[in-house]
Amino acid sequence: MDTDARKRARPNPAPAPTQDSGIAGSSLSERQVGIEEYVDAAARPAFHAIIKQRFTDFQVFEVDPKGTIQHITDLGPPKHTPPSALEQRIERDRNPAIAAAAAAEAAAAHEKAKQEKEQLSKARQQDEAAQAKQGRPAWDDLDAESLAQLTRFFTDDAIAELRELWSTGPQDQAEGGSGKKPPRDPRTVTSKPLAEKADRTAAHNLVRTLFTGYLVSEAQSRHGGSTAATDVDADTAVAAPAILVRWSPTGKPEASAAARKQKQNQAPAQPASAPTAPDTNPPYLHFLLQKTNRDSHEALSFLTRALRLVPGAGANTTNSRGHGRGSGRGGGRGGGRGGGFMRAAEGGPSRDLAVAGTKDRRSVSVQRVSLLRRGKTAEDVWALANGCDTDFASDLTPGSANGGARGRGRGRGGRGRGGGGRGGFQGHDGDSPKSFLDALTTRGPKGLRIAHLTYADHPFRLGDLSGNEFLITLRNVKLVKEGAEAFTSASAAADESEESPSFAEEEKVIAQAMGVLKERGFINYY
């Protein structure tokens, strides 16, 4: 062989692709993806196989700086002693008997509290009515000079009606349909038409002074119907205004605006509600993220959406609030901005999320993620990432079966008119919330799973890992005859007519090939 020929020769070339390839379907040969050389002659192919035919054939497990290989061993929420509200909810969902007993206990407590409130309200109204009746003087005991001034503003018939109204006292009205406040006494007495504002003001002052707040006055609409005599202008056909006198809403003296303001200023401050326990946990959460057939950027974008985080660089945030405002009308203030973030999160992962390194797309990978939680608890993050409601006691709320719990499950609030409270986020892309048991037994939303949540003082940064462990499955493994340059279906058919190699022979050849990889290494083409 001449010198030029030796220079042109390629050492240890990879098999050239053939049209009749034994690797079926859309698989590619080494040359088609740019792999043209082997490490040395000893590394020439001893067998052919298909790599990454399925995404589950390529599994990646991150190795932390301490050398610990990250595996998900428990899909449940963080464990606490005593159990957290989320753990108790999952236990109730697992055991219908426990759930029924807890719901019955909660319903009984709710009904008892409701009855006690109604009884207290009724007793208070009765006491107030009795006190008002006891402290109200008789008509003849009222100030005589003020009684005489009534004729200036009221007719004789109206004064007689006022006397009857005062003497009989406020009527006891049945409670309204809401069970809260009874309706006002419907009886009213109308004054003479009072065209001058000064006369109307004087009439209001007289009623307030004479009847000491038991009876109150209010302006009558100029166009409203009235039983009082009217002074009608023939040109305008508009009645002169008058005033109406009725019992105060409570049937007891009604304080003036100045008196109410003074009482409010002197009233002691209302006791604050029982404070919640301060959140003393560190500001970050660390957890394991398992993604299936997703690249890291896409997975973190979905996670941003699920956790209702502010999207990062490249996010389309212009439509977030508008989308939230249109997401629904109904019983709460949720849904609004949550829905907006779902759309906006498509622009990029939140800056609150951080990873130590990216992982292959066509694989099942497990890696560590840190989250600047901004008040979210580990239980909140677990539930949201799994597409669940964050109202862990919704099954104990009366009426939750009719949508009470779900009403709280449309996004953490926002300024939209949206449908309900601060609960779970309606799954990914608006899907219905999953049950807590589904989160433990079914595939994660968008192929994502999180687990092993712990609080931490710091985020992750790129490079905070020792490497990755790979679990690679090879399919359609076939030995290559010595001297064969390529594996074709024709050679496979010839092999079938000959005696197939024994398992021991196959194991020996594969072990030799693996030994070369172990000792000499390989270029990471994967």
C-alpha cells in the first residue's frame, strides 16, 4: 500500500448505513448522527442494538455533591408528627369510614354553632325591645311645647297616626328568609307638603328631638306615591316634597351621626383574631423533580404554571391580568390572576425555580430543584404540583359536595371576578383538580412528579452536583459476526438459518464490550 493510500485510509470506520438496515423504523445509524470512529480496534462493534427506542430506555439520576444518587422512593407529601392537615385529608380519602365520621362531626359542630348564634340574636332582640318599651315615655308625657309644634308640619290626621304609632310600639316582625335581620316596621306617617328646605330641616329636627330617636324621619321622593295631601303645581304636576316618619330599624333610640361617631371613637378596639403561628421555616424548598419525555426548560415552565409563580424571562405577561378577569364570575375572588399566570407562564420558567443542571429530554430523569417559596408551605407546593386543591379541609365543609370545596379551587386569588377562593389550580391547562389519592396512584400532570420536599436556606446553582447516573436499556441486541462490516436484514435471515449463538456466548461478547466501555470510557454522544 502506497503512502497516499495509507493517508486516505480511515482507521476503524463505523459501519456504513444501508437501506436494508436491521434497525427498523425511523432509527438512525451511527454515521447518520455523526459517529464515524471507534476508540480502537478492540472497541469495534461486537453487537448491534437500538438505544433510546423508548424514553423509558434512558433514565438519568442526578448525583449530589456528597455522592448521593437521587431516587424518588415516596410520592406522598412531607411527613409530620402530629400529621398535617394534608396527611389527615389523604387518610380520610383512603378510609371512607374515617371520612364519614369526620364529616358528621364537622356538620354537627357547624349546626350547633348556627343554632347558638340564632338563639343569641333572638335573645338580644327581645332584650332590646323590652328595654326600649320600658324607657319610652307615654305620649302625654312628651314635651308639650314640642307636641304643639307638630301642627306646623303635620295634619290632625297625621298627628293622630303618630300618636297611634308611638303608643302601640314597633311591630314584631318575623325573621326574613335569610334568618338574619327582621324586616322594618312598614308603618309610616307622612307630613304636609314642605316646599321649603328650611321647613323640612325643622321638621326632621323636631321628630328627632321629640321622639328621642325612637321614631326617625326621612325624605319622601318627589315622584313617589304618598297618602298625604299634596300641593300640586298645575304647570309641573309635581308634588311638593314631604317627610316620612317611621320606627327606627331596631325599635330603640337611634343615635345621631355625631353621637355614633363619638361612640365609635370611644369604643375599645376589637380584640384581634387568634394569630396564626408564625412561619419560621427557611425561605427555600428543595425537592426532587421527575420528568418524563420533557426537557428541563419545558418542565420548569409547566411547574411555574402549576405553582402559580411569576414567569421568568421571555414570558408574555401582557395578557395575564386580562385573562384572569375573564375567567369567571362567582363565589370568590380566586381564579382571576391564577388563570392569567397559566397563560403567561408559557413564556419561561420562574426565576424562583433553580436547578443544578439540565437533563435529557427523551428520558425519565430525576433531579433536584429549589424554590423560593414566598409563603407557600411544602404541603401547598406538593398539592399544586400534583394538580390538587389546597383546601385540605374542603371535605369537612358543609355544602362542599355541591361545589363549596371546588369553589375554592380556581387559583389563588387575583383581582378577577373569577370563580372562587384560593384553592387548587384546576389542574394543568385548566383541567379539573385531581383527588389526593389520584396524586399518589396515577401519572403526574404533564409527566411531572415532585417528591421529598424539605425546607432549606439556599437555592441551587448550576454545577451544584457531582454528575449523573445513567440506566440505559438496549433493545434488539444481536451479535455481529467476526469480519462483518454492517448488520443487515439479509445477514439476519442468514443467521436464522444457522445455529444461533448460545446465551453464554452472547453474555461473554456483551461483557467484553462493556469492559471496553468501563476501562476506556466513551464520548457522550447520548
